[in-house]
Amino acid sequence: MSDSVPELRIRQLNDAAVRRDGDFVLYWMIANRRLEWNFSLQRAVEHAKRLKKPLLVLEALRCGYQWANDRLHRFVLQGMADNQAIARESCIRYLAYVEPEHGAGSGMLEAFAARACLVVTDDFPCFFLPRMLKAVSQRLSVPLEAIDSNGLLPMRATDRVFTTAHSFRRYLQKELRPHMLDWPDPEPLAELRLPELARLPRGFAKRWPAADDALLKADQDSLSSLPISHHVGPAAFEGGTDAAAETLETFLADRLARYADDRNDPESDAASGLSPYLHFGHISAHETFARILQRENWSESNLAEKASGSREGWWGMSREAESFLDELITWRELGYNMCSKRDDYDQYESLPDWARTTMEEHAGDARPHLYSLDELDAAQTHDELWNAAQNQLVSEGRMHNYLRMLWVKKIYEWSKTPREALRVLIEFNNRYAVDGRNPNSYSGIFWCLGRYDRAWGPERPIFGKIRYMSSDNTARKLNVKGYMSRHSSRSGQ
């Protein structure tokens, strides 16, 4: 673990000079919503120590983002409550701001930055965040630094956009060694000594009041007062760093041993459940990786010398650990690679040429079933397994990973055009899935339409050379009867 943040993880977004007579260093927390294992927080702490200034952490939640609803807001609010509890035991000042109405937070960052020495924030390559950072960086009179704390490989470690998991895995096996143990400080606030910020600048607390404990409870009464959609209910699991830590502990103790063999079985409950927490930054990929190394009693000497691109054998760990790390590192960071390099990651045009060609060649094929967005939303199709998967997504805020692939394939099959299918897929995924609006979730959707894949035969109607899946084959391959019974109807909506 390094004592400072690696240069590759630091991106200067403007050319402003540090204001040395500022009142504080500001960490604008927008993606890494945690106070541990966080390069962004570590960088802000380093600045505050060097400048001998207080550290103010601003975690804000606007109400006007696309797909804002009770489910997503509640998850973030629960994380704010955990962060506030940790911050109260430290010397930093933490401000959780929840926008009570559209536009109420306008000018907030600029006002805080005007009193700050500089601003540190999170470098997240997806959703509206890159556009927001680009716009706001030009409005600040102090430096704005975006820090990459997303994964083991810094996003700027390569300029290459990888087109297959195999090529990216092989690259990692060649180039990851200098980065894999360069972790953020697990507890950057432990024994930290900084001047304390006794109060916010005059008028700030009145204009942008901190969220009170009642709001951070994120119950139905507090959520109902906010101008967001109330048609999507809470997820079937809790948000926050405490819930994330408990999920990781349970996975390591009870499910990891079955991960390699059973993760695709809906009845096995072998998946990690970490994806929503990784998305909202309630847990770090570095911490998760460190816990795997601890479990495996691993050292760097375990690594294979040759970079083969194989999914197993390079780490020198147990089969289940290597299977999980392939998802946590290869597949997850493959999505971050795409989103950080291509602005059109969520567009039809970003699909490989062969995939677009084969879909367009079969655009006129007769579709046995065509469903509207409302029919799909309500899980009113002829396919009981697909309906069950849709019901789980809408009711719980998650979907079994293997069935999510089938879910995508069928929406493509039941849509008039590939573009229409993508519109529906992104709408549902981002509206209902707690881990939506993430590079990894876009990878999952687009993989089903050819990204990171190859042409398959035999060529089929509608799908052409796109990899084919059917509900009947899935039901024969997996034990889905219990899953279908549990999700035959919706709950909590």
C-alpha cells in the first residue's frame, strides 16, 4: 500500500492555482461514497495535511437526475447515514446535503469552492458525472482534481479500448502487477489530526441545510416529501457501508466456496451480491480484493509467469477465488475501460461492426411476438421465466445474473428494431436495478448484443450471428422452478 495517491489516478480538470488562504480543503463526494479504502478521500487528506487546513466532505444528492426514485435515493441516503456516523468520530466536517426541490442545490459547489483551497472529487466514467465535471471545472476559481478509485487498474494506465475479455485479461496478466497491491489507505481518518472546521461559511447552513437524522433514516415518510418518482419502491436489501461490509462477510463465509460451480444457478444463492455496493461506492474493489487475498493466504509469488489470458491459473488461488476475481477485475474493469475511453458506450453505434451488420441483415425478419414497453414493464408476456426475471427486477432491484442475459436476449427478440430494444433495456435497467447506470451494467446489456463477443453459428432468424439463448433451453439447463414460483408475481410495489 502506498503512502500517496498514484499519479495515474489523478486527473487535473482545470488550470487554477491553489488558494492557500482558503478556509478548508473540499472533498466533493459523488461516486466513492465511503470514508474508507478511498483514493479520493486519501488525496483530500494529503492536501489538508500539507496546507494545514480543515477538511470538509460534501456528499450531495440532487433530485433531478434521470431515473430518480425512492429505490435509488433510499440506497444513497442509507450510505450517508453510515458516513455521518463515521465522520462524527473524526476531525473532519461532513455535510450530507439532500436537495429538497429541483434547483435548490444550484450554485452550491461554486459557493463552497469559492471558500476552499481546492476541490477533490471522484473520477467516475459513467452516467451524467463526466459531463457534470467537465462543465463545473471551468466555473471554479480553484483546482478541481478527479481521483480514480474505481478498480485495481487505473483507467489511464492504457489508451487502448479492449474488444474482448480475453485480450483485456491477457493485458492485465502482463501489466497489473505494479498496480494490484497499490491500495488506498483502509482508514485515512484514523488518528488524523487536522484543524477542525467549527462552522460553515455564513449563510451556507441556511441555504443548504444538512440532512437531518429523520431524512437519513430513508423511510417512506421522508422519501415521500422529496420531488422524485415514488412508483419504484425500496430494494429488497439495505444500502450503506455497514450493509456492504455485512454482504462481503456473508459471501466470503457462506457462498464463495460454491461460486465457481453454482453462481449461474438461480437456486444456489452463490452470487456475491456486491454489485450495488460497488456501484454506489459503499464498498471498494480494493478492499474486496484484499479480503480475497487474506482468505487465500496469497503472496505475489503465487502469480504465474506467463500471461496466457486464461480465466484460471494465473492468480495461483483456489478455483472459486479465481472465478470471482475474473468477475471483479476482468469483467468489471473491462466496462470501466470502455466507458472511460468512448463517450458512445451506451449507443447502438458502439457495437462491433459484425454485430450491427448481422442485426441489420435480419431487421426485416418476422418477430413471433412484439411487446410494448408497458407490457414488458408489467411482465405481461407469454414467457413465464422471462416474466419472473422482470418481476424480480421490478420488485427487488436486482436480477440473477444468468437470467439477466436471457432477459436481454428476449427483449431484443420481441422488439421491432435493435435500437428500440436498447432503449427499453437501458430504461428498465437504470430505472429498477440498484446497480444500473454503471459501466458494468452497460457491459452486461451490450455483451448480449455482441460487444466483447464473436459471431456465432448457425445463423438464426432475428438473431443472425448474435449468440442465441432461449427460455426453454435455460429451463432445461438450470433449476428454475423454485425461482419462477417465487417471482410469479410482484411484491413491494
